[in-house]
Amino acid sequence: MQRRNVALAVAALASVVAGAEASAQEIPDGTITVIQPKPVLRRHRVSLTPRVGTTINDAVLRQWTVGGSLSLNISERLFIGGTFEAFDFGGALGGTTGAYEDVIETTAAVPEVAPLEWYGGLDVGFVPLYGKFVLFNKAIGYFDLYVSAGAGAVSSAGETHGGGAVAAGANLYFNRWLGVNTEFRDRLTIEDLPVGGRSLTNTVTGTVGLVILMPFNFRYTYDEGAQ
């Protein structure tokens, strides 16, 4: 009995130190099992993710993007939402690169580019992996990795047409509702180029931002009768 009390006391102390509502349960062989709940829950919460980034796959055209996503987490692994991004800043940011001029000087040919003005679409996503890690043997960080695919509208060269997008990203959480986000997104469009005609074009961006989960807090619920 004394050994059992000591085990329960240690389990309770561990749950306080970890800052989570751990539950202790005795199984038939007398072993005390402590289960620490997942520290960040996505299910039934809304994710707001503002981002900034730049294109990374075109050597002759560099564009900057500002936008973000708003998603509803159906479960811990599934989410649906929308993404909107702006690319056109009146020439103040981005544009053709030095490689663009080099191609003209070397080949006397003008590279065809298809700069985006904006993209907006709907996404369906899946979280295949989440967990935690220890940083410098002191702090514990919590993360999840996700992939998504969707379709929407793209504006380029003053015209709006359909397009699709695939993305992969990661969230690293500071607490129950705030974290940092990094994402790679590829937008697939059919562009009507002056010389090349209709051509499949992809625009890949790398972005960073914040992830904000709402409501800011949550409570665990347990099955009735759980110990």
C-alpha cells in the first residue's frame, strides 16, 4: 500500500511539472499507468495562418507573396479551409532577376514569364505526423507536419483562370494556441504565353508565418467512469 501511494504521489508531481492534466489509472496487475494528454489539440478548432514568402523555383522571375490560410480542423488529422495570397505590389517588390538579363544578352531571346497577381482557393489537408522533441535537453517543443491539396482561381497578366495547388508544411507550437509555420506551396496553372502558347506553369513558394488556434484554450473530456 505504501509503495502504491508513493507511485501515485510521483505521478501527480510529474503531471504538475509537465503542465498537463495527466490521468493515473491502476491496471489489474497493480501497475500504476500515467497517461499525459496531447498538449496541443487541433480538433474542432480554427487555424488562422498569416504568411509571407517568396518564389523559389524560377531563376528569371522573383516574386514576393503576402497572404494566409483559414482552416477548420475536423479532427486531429483532417482539416479544410481556404488560402488567399497576393503577389502584385505595383513593382515595389520582386521582378525579373539578373538571370533574365543574362539570357537576353547571351541568346538574344526574351524569356517568357508568367507573374502571378493573386491566388485564392480551397484546400483539404491531412496531418500524417505530430509529436514533441527536446531542445538542448531543456525545453520541450511540440510540432505537426501536414500536406494539403486544393483548387481555386489565379490571376496573371490581367486575366483570371482556374488553377490548383499542393502544399506541405510544419507547425512548431509555443503554447496551446500559438506557433510558427513554414510551408512550401506549388500552384499549377495553364498560362497562355505569347510565344509558347498554352503551357502548364507551376509557381513554388517558400513561406514563414504564425499559426493561431482558436479558441485559444481547450478542455479535455474523459469517458464517464474513467479512472
